[in-house]
Amino acid sequence: MKDKKRTVEKFLTVKQPESERDVLFKVLDKNHLILLEPETHAEMFNITISETGEVKIDTLMKKRWPDDAGKCLLQCASECNGDLLCVAECAALCSTIIIG
């Protein structure tokens, strides 16, 4: 019998308390999240955290990331010092600008 390599996908759900909406992330590693569209689970935004704590956001869909949401995330995440959960909380908060 051949050894089958198991793969596990990790997901993080963050509830945004003001809107009471859940935001779902695929967690690739401690420095890499993908924000998923809430209904279809399509990959929307790639969020990476550098070793210095800098956050980078790349659009994975044709939908445009509004400037206000990007500024919100960058400002909020700048205080996270590379903490994955803190960045996820910021992304959940700021994503309410673009996810209806």
C-alpha cells in the first residue's frame, strides 16, 4: 500500500462585531491569508505579512479593492506587528467596505 500524503486546509472565521458578519480566510501559513468571498468562497484577496510585520494585499479577482478599504487595512494592520490573528481581524473589519 502506497503512503498517501495528507493535505490539510486551514480556515479562520472572524466575526466582525459591528456588522455581525463572518469573514472567512484560508490560512496558508503564519504569514499568509487569503480572504474568501462569503457566499461562493472564491479567493478574493491575498494577504501576506513580511518578517518585519509589513502587510501586502494583492487582488485575486477582477473586483477592485476600493482605496478606502485598502487604507483601512494597512492602517489597522500596521499596529499588528506581524500577528496573523490581528491582521485577520483588521481585514474582517475593513472588508465590510467591499463585501455587502
